[in-house]
Amino acid sequence: MHKGSTYNITKLFLDNIADKNTEIREFFMPKDTPSFCIGCFSCFEKGEEKCPHADEVQPVIKEINEADLLILESPCYVYGMSGQLKTFLDHLAYRWMAHRPYPKMFNKVGLVVSTAAGAGTKKVTRSLKDNLFHWGIPKIYRYGKNVGASSWETVKAEKKLKIEKEVKKISSQIEKQIGRAKPGLKTKTMFLIMRLGQKANDWNPTDKKYWLENGWLDSNRPW
């Protein structure tokens, strides 16, 4: 929420990608997100609306469902994402392909961003990318930067210039994918593996009912 280097780099991406007709929805943690997941399994076994934090989680999910581009960003804290973001992602486990993936995810584009004063951004962006992949998002871009400073204001001018050039290049690639992204072999393979698991599913009727209703245990696919 302090809008440091990670936020400012994300804003650079948005400045490059968005036009005057683009609607941008931002959520800041912990202000806009739930408290810790309590591991009650309600989202898996009874449905996401039964989560004790559904009132905080579902408004964010609604925006995720409608977005063409999803951006997850976090500064690196002790070689990991911020606890606030991890808390939110814990609430979305039911959305993984192993459970109840949302069909529109398979046509979206993802971007994950992280910064650190020193090292660790590769680990953060890898973890964030894993979450988006397991939601079914087929095209995901990673950008991690060790900025060598504890605030955006103190990042050296030459480093900022390099960041701007790198962001512009990746933004161009992202623009080409928005509205055109389709699952590749890795995503399709993972989905088919999860399909086999759901066919044999006798432990979670909520998940299996979802797959049956979508026709995914037959010939239908979410793309």
C-alpha cells in the first residue's frame, strides 16, 4: 500500500498498455482483501460462497472474471511474496485446475511483477506465475527487478531508464496477446490430467458436479 518500486513499475506497464478506453481496477492489500484463510475447506466442499470471507473475496473474483489482463505484483519479502498477497491467493485454491477452474481464465493474459532492493524477485515471480498457470491462464509474463534501493525515489536514474525500456518491450508483447491468448500444450496437458482425476473423483462431489455441469468429463473443453 505504500506504492513503492513494485507499484511504480506496474504503473509503467499500465501506462504502456492502457488507452483512454481501458478500465483499470486496482486492489491493495491488506485493505481490499480478506483475513487469513482458516483452512475450513468450505470453498472446496460446499462452494466458494460458503467461505467465511466470501464478502471480501468474491468482489475481487468478480473483477478477475471480467478482466482481459491480470496483474499480480508484490515486493520481495525474505525471498517470497508479501504475506498479504499469499493470504489472498490461499482463498483462491478452489479455482485451480485440480478443482473448479473458471472457463474464461483459459483466454486471459497474466503479468507478474516483483522488485527487491537486493535478490529474490525470481522466486517471487515464479510463485506468482504458478498461481496464474493453475488458474488456467495460458500466457503469463514475468518481470522481476533488483532495483538496488529501498524506495522508488532513490533508484538510480540510469536504472529507471533501463526499466522503462524493458517494460515498453514486454508491454508490446502483452498487447499482441490480449484477446488472442489460447492454451498451449502445457496448459492442455495439465487440464487433461486434472480431468482424469475428476473422473475418478469420489472424495469431492462439489468439484465433480462442476466438471459434469461444464461437460468437461465428456468431450467439452473450456477453450
